[in-house]
Amino acid sequence: MRAAALPHYAKVAFVLIILISTGYICVLGKDVMAPLVFSFLFAMLLLPLARFFENKCRLPRGVAAMLSVILFTAFVAAIIYIIAVQAGTLADDWPQIKLQISHSIDQLHRWTVNKFRFQWNAQMMNLTKELNSQAAPVIGTTLIGLTSIVLFLVFIFIDTFFILFYRRVLISFLLKVFSDDREVLVFDVAEQIQFIMKKYISGLFLEMLCVFAIVFGLLSLIGVKYALLLALVTAIFNLIPYVGIFSATAISALLTLGTLDPAKAAEVTASIIAVHLIDSNIIMPRIVGSKVRLNALVVVLGVVVGEMLWGISGMFLSIPVLAIVKIVFDRVSDLKPWGLLLGDETDYSERLVHRVAKKSDTPKEAAKKAKDDILDDKDK
């Protein structure tokens, strides 16, 4: 006897219930799941290195996994050390920077009054002074929060080691969860996630290096005092789509305004925006080149939802998680429409137009269009 098929609205309702339940679980388990997801991504990135130590250097799996994590930890620690040193210098110079920012704002006020006869609102001036007075406590709070960040990183590295060490156990678990006839599908999804995420994450690191080098060179030519710190901040914040580049631009312009004149701050702003345009149109497509393409609307919503669920960590993880979800959706027949919703492909809509047009065509015209469709598929 064939099982009765569920109506479409019931399938959609089940998918929505699962998504909402997953989001609720993510909120409850934020402290455990956020470092765990980071660990999965880093484990995929370090897997080729661990395999190299196992196969080429003949090291035990535990030693290979530990050595891979130690090398990666040393790389991250070097970046954190550079940022900490630069931040310490910035904290020492902050009183002078605050005075320079106030002076620059006063100059801008006088210029707008003389040039456009535009009087600033007194409340706006009070708000600016309030922000200047509260900036130092915010920096102090941020420095205090470094302890929790260090603990967060420690959990990530520990989880990364265990994922590399027990990776075969995880694959066996997935195979046992699903039935035997889904074994090929499970292997296909696991291989695709590993391949695409490894390519995506390694591409992101290479992209960060390119953005860092270009921004550091431009800021050094302009004469910015904290060029190294601002280049690192821009490269890291660039991982957050859309939101990150505006945040990095605002921070860079503010610090430049506190050390140089407003004209230099405008040059810094224009330089970072130009680098972002080059990155999004040239560097990102060529270096990252991920086969999973997400449309811009889903990316923006993913960043917003990620921030609501996991804060800053969710903003960084939104794109990799959406890419993994799309890989799964594209390979499960009942979830393919949701995968299409996440992507930017228009194949289905074009094919639908062709099918509707075929109904009104003559047999010769329909055969010619069918032949053209086949040739188009071969070209793709």
C-alpha cells in the first residue's frame, strides 16, 4: 500500500515549524552551539593539513590534529597580539584624539555656517559631546570583554581538535541516523559541504590578506597613524556582508579625524569604499568563487537573523551556515524549492516560460526550441 502524500501546505508548514524550532534551540544553546559551528568550519579548513601530517608525515591522528590546531592557534594569536598592541597605543592616545575630534567637529560647524548659513541643532552638538565623553568607558568595557573572547576562542580550538580527531565517528553517526538507501546521499552532501566550505573559508582568508594589504598600503600613503590597526579591522569586518564595511569605514574615518584633518578622513573613507568595490566585484568572485550562490536579500536577512540569534558571532557565521543549508536543500527532493529560494539561479523560471510557450507553438517550432534547450544545457 502506498503511503498517502501530504498536501503542499502541510509540507510548507512542517518546514516552517522545523526552522522556527531550530532557531529557538539556537537561542537557548548559544553558548555551546556558536563555538561548535566555528569549530566545524575551522576543522574543514584544517582537514587537508591534518591529513598531510597523517599520510605524509606518518603521525598518529591525535598528534596530527593537535599539531594542526596549534599552528592555526599560533596564527590567530599573532593577529590578536598585533591588534592588542595597536589598541593599547590607541588607548594611551585617546584623550588627545578626543580633543582633536571635538576640534574637527567645531571646524566643520563653522564651515557649514559660513558656507551654507546652516546652524547645527543644539541637541546634535550635545549628543556629539556625550558620545565623546562616553567613548573611553566603552573602550574600557571592550577591553574587559577580551577575557570572554579568549575563553570563547579556547572552546573553539578544543572543539576543533576533537572534531578532527573523531571525524570518522561523526560520519558513521550520520550514516546510522539515515537509512541504507540514503547512504549515497549522505556521502554526497558531506563531501559537497566539506569541499565548498574548505574552498570558501580558505578563499576568505586569502581575500582578507588582499584587503588588508591594499588598505594598509593606501592608509600608509595617506599618512594615517593607525594604518596597521585600521587595515586589520577592515579586513576582519569585511567578513560581515554589507554591515561590516560601513562599520569599518566609520571607525577608520573617526580615528583619522582624531589624528589628522577632515580632508584626510574623507580620503580614508573614499579609499575604503573603493577597496570594497574592488573586493566585491573582482577579488571576491575570483578568489572565493564558491559554487553556492546566495541572493543578496537572503544574505542581508541572514546577517540580521544571525545577529538576533548569536550577536556578532551570528553575523560572521550567517553566510557559511546559509551555504551549508543550501547544499542540503538542493540535494533533498522535498526541500529543493527552499534551496531555489536561497539562491540566485533563474533556470526554473526560464524553463517555465519555455514550457508555456511550447503549448502554443507548432510541432516544428516546439522541436526546434527543445533542441535549443538541450544545447543550452550542454553548454552549461
